[in-house]
Amino acid sequence: MYYNVICTNGKQFTMFGRNNYVAYHKSDLPASLRPFLGHTFFYGESEPDDWKSFQRKYKNAIKKMLPDGWEIVSWNGKWFTMSGMIKTADDRYVYMSVSDVRYEPHGWIGDILIRTAKNDHDWTGGSNHFTSLFEFSEDVQKLYR
């Protein structure tokens, strides 16, 4: 499900979906990502350090959300977008992607694309599904149920 994220005061925010809304507090985010809530990334001729830091921390947060036996087998965090391939404990694959954070500043929270994949090079895979950082672990597991 796609969520629009509305920040209210830098601490509390609401995510609106198609038929519902969910309120979260900044403390619900992984601690390493909290400083990036509402952050604006600027770019020049090279990747800025804040982006490099953010995408490393994001990858680590995703890694911690994965069930036992699951692993990130590839990751691309270049130029304000992120994507990765996740291998399940039973050797199936999940592709994930986050859109350009300069244009969707909170998309990394509430607009994460996930889908099944045949292997770790299958970029077209199964049907698109969308999840949030809060439901990521549960939703990637649902893809193969």
C-alpha cells in the first residue's frame, strides 16, 4: 500500500493510505534513521556525504528487519535511489526499491516497492507491492505465503 507521509512537528507524523491512516511517532523509526526525517538531500558533482551515510544506515536497518536466515545479496544506493535483492532462507528472492529521496522526501518511510524475483538478477519479477518501513518485515514475508 502506498502511504503519503505528512510530518507534523518533526516528532510525530501520520501516514495516509487508500482507506486508512496510521499515526506513528518519530521514535518508531530505527534510531539511526531518525535524524533523516524531514532531511533534504542536495547534490552536486559527486554524491554528498549525508546521502552516503543515509543509504548505509538504511541498508543496515533493512538488514535488521529481515527474518532469521534472510540476507541482502545485492544493494545499490547510488544517486538518491536505493534498491536491493534479498534472499530468503529457502533460496527465493525479493526485490526492493526506494524512489529518489530528493523528490519523495518521505518515500523511504512509506513507499517501498517490493516484489518476488526468480533469481538475484531478475529486475522485472512478480507483481509490484508497496509497503512502509514499519510493515516491511511482515510484508516481504507475505510475498511467498
